[in-house]
Amino acid sequence: MGPCPVCEADLVISDQVEWVTCPGCGTKLHVRAQQAFARTHAAYLEAEVLADEGHVVEPRRAGYRAKARPNAAPLDEDLVRAYQQAYSGLHVALQHTLVASQQLSGVTMMAEITRRLAPRGMASSLEAEYWTALAIELTVRDELATLEKTLAAGSKRTWLVRAVQAFPQRLRRRQLLSALRRLRGQVNELEKAIGFLEPPQIERRGEEA
Ligand SMILES: [Zn+2]
């Protein structure tokens, strides 16, 4: 496993321990999840290079439907192997708590991988839909958290200035909250429909466990 994903301090790890605390920033890291994530990231990047070289063209995300025809052009064997390696590594990594940025990139990679494999009958289309919805949910949560911070920071001004300046932000917050409710419901339903044996451990910003 590489340096700390939060502060980039060097980490010394023995395989015997389950958790390690970063000497730089104090973040607790799950060793097996971090190792799986590092391996996976490498496999995924390799797959992306292969996909570029093979000129794999996918329908744009907006036009993607989970029930896409399963007759998309076959993928190169090496590419399928790299995707499957990344896919199984991510399953392991996501079963433990990762740091927020890794969680989002892990889920995004899962969305990309299953989006490639599902139309070719190599992953379930429900799963592709699930990871995509989850990636959007986490992105919305990030934007909402940033917005709440901005709104809180502006609270020292007079109420009138505050009200005028914060109006578009409050409007945006309402939109995000309603999008979030919809996405959360969608993700829950998909998770139930898939029936994961070991569902991913997703830590949601702004939602107390
Ligand atoms: Zn650190």
C-alpha cells in the first residue's frame, strides 16, 4: 500500500495488523482495504489504457440505459481480465471503510466497469444502475457539504446582505436535498433488488449512521 491517502505521509505497515494510524494526520486506515484499493486502482488504470488503445466507444452516460441491448462489440480479453481484477479488488476494498475520496473514486470505478461489462452480459445491469446511482448520490453529498460550509461561513454579515447573497445557494441546496432523497431511495431499492451478500460499506457525509 502506498502513502497515506489523506496527507501522503509514508506509512509503515506489517501484514499482521488490521488497522494502521497515519503518523502524519492521524487517520485510521484499514490495511486490507487500502491494499486492495491500491491494487485495484492500478488494474483500473491499466484497463483504461487498454480501452483507449482498443478505441472502446460507449454510449454517453446520459444516454446509457441499464437495459441496453447485450450486443455491444466484444471487449479484448486483456481488457476484460483487467476490469474483472479491478472489479473484485473493489468489492474487497468497499467492504471496509475507505477515506471519503477513495470511496467516491471506488464507486465511480465500479460504475464505469459495470457500465462496460453489463451490455456485454458480463455483469448485471441492475448492478451497473446501482453503482451509477450511488456515484451520483455521493457527488451530490459532496456538493451539499461544500455548500453548507459556504452558507455557514457567510453568517457574520447583516441579515439583509446575507439573505440576498445566500438566495441562489439556498435554492441550490433545496434542489440538492430533493435530488438526494430521490437518489437515496433509488439506491436503497437497487441494493435490495441485487441482494448483496456483503453490501459495500458506504459512509455518507451529512447522514448520521
Ligand atoms: Zn495521513
